[in-house]
Amino acid sequence: MIPALIAVGALVYTAWLLEVVLATGLDPVGTYVSELAAEDQPFGTFFRSADLAAGSLVLAGAVWALVRAVRGPREPWTLIGWAGVAFFGAATAVDSRLPLSCTPTADPECAAREAAGLVPATHTAHAVSSSLAMTGALIGIVGLTFAARRYGRLPEVARFGPALVVLELAATGWTLGSIAAFEAGHGTWGLGVGQRLQVLFVAVWLGLLALSLARETKPDPGTGPAREADPGTGRPEAVTG
């Protein structure tokens, strides 16, 4: 069940890719992903609902895995990783309830009101919750990737996780630099591209995590259904009955 929750959450987290076929009116090169969910946007309700669902699903799977990890062998990196994923899920769900009222990167009037402090407090709250969500994602990605390599589990995460860690950090650096440039009045510097890569790499890593968990919980054909992995830690546990 944990792999399914994580996998579906990862899939729903990529709902923003539908901007390719939906007439959003926003330029993906220079706009925040969250601007798709702004209150004045035609598909805002859809994208806010998708973020709420994605965050809730990931949170449920991560908390379940974290509880099992706490009850298992003492593995600090596993606990840190799952705590980060749970925090990401919770912050993403909260973020969906704190939408922007308008689109500052696409609408100069909105940007001017934001600079003058004439927008709802949700703009500031949204910036905080978005930052917390990405912080949780980074903690989860780094923690569980390190755990997979240190404790010899989740082979797909152990193999491809380090590359995704590097890509995620690079995309995060690009996004932060672009935000700083935009707030200083120097344009967006491809802000939309950087942030879309940032959230895409999170979704890809979550999908990889779900795949690793699902494969480890399948019975070994050579030994029968007597052993399966604990999704919280990836360690084999006995199955009775």
C-alpha cells in the first residue's frame, strides 16, 4: 500500500504538465508553477486540487513508512528521509490552500501590488509553505538515497538517487537565483524552467522510490512467499499465516 500511495502521489504531483494542452495563458519559461493555481486563473481550482491530493497521498504513505521504520532497526538516515518526505507532503497540501491571488511574473499590475504589499497575506504564506515543501523534499531525497546506499536496500534509489540529488540541487539553485533576479527587477532568468525542473525531479525521485519499494515487497520466486520487505526500511520481514 505504501508504494501505491507514493506512486499515485508522484503522478498527481505532475499535473502541471497538463499546461501543455490546456490554454492557461501563462508562459512556462518565465512563470512560477504555482501561478497555474492562482485564484484568477481559469484552471486554478483544478491545479490546487491536484496539489492537495498529491500532498495528502505522499504524506499518508510517508507517515505509514515512518511508523514502520521507527518500530524497526535503528537507522537514522531512514528516519530522516521518511520524515522529510512526510514534511514535503504536508507542506504541499497546505500550500494548495494558500494560493496566489494573481500572477506576479505574468501580470505587471500584480507584481506592482505585490511589491507594495497590497496583495493578500496568502502570497507571503504561499512563499513560506512552498519553501518548506522543497526543503522537506530535499531532506527526503538526500536522506533516503543515503540510507539506500548505506544500508544496502532500495537498489533503484541507491543506483539512480545520487544523480537525482545532484539534478535537484542544480534546479533548486537555478530557481533561487531566478527568484532573486526577478525580485531585484532583472527579469525572470528562465524562472519557470528552473522551477519546473525542480518539481519534476522530485516527482521522478518519488516514482523511483515507489518502484523500489514495490519490487522489494514482492515475494522471491526462489523462496516462495515466506519473506517480503518492510516498506518503511526495505528490510525483509517474515510473513506468517
